[in-house]
Amino acid sequence: MREIELLVEIYLAAERELVAAVEAAGGAVSLPDCRAVSLGRAEFDTLFGGRRKRAWVTIRKNAPMPPRR
């Protein structure tokens, strides 16, 4: 269980750094391998802590659209 907790902390720290880097680059970044990184933001209610804000990144492959039939 401790190993999972440590991995979660490492993941969340890396995610915060990635959000900050993408935000500093204007909110969207195209990678050389045709992937795009963009930011998502939301505000939500938590049970005991009031309203919280959350930012995350989305990484997607820029694949060509299939031909229309």
C-alpha cells in the first residue's frame, strides 16, 4: 500500500509540473510525434472542503479523419 501511495504522490507532482509547463506555453502544445497536449479545468464541490479547482492535461494523437462514406 505504501508503494502505491508513493506512486500517486510522484504522479500528482509530475502532473502539476506538466500543467504549469503547458499553461506557460499558451495552453496547448503540439509534440513532434503528432500528439497534442492541452489543458482542462473544472471547479467542483467537495464534501467538506467547499469549492475546489482542478486542472489536468489531455494528451491525444492527432490521427487523420477516416474518409466519409
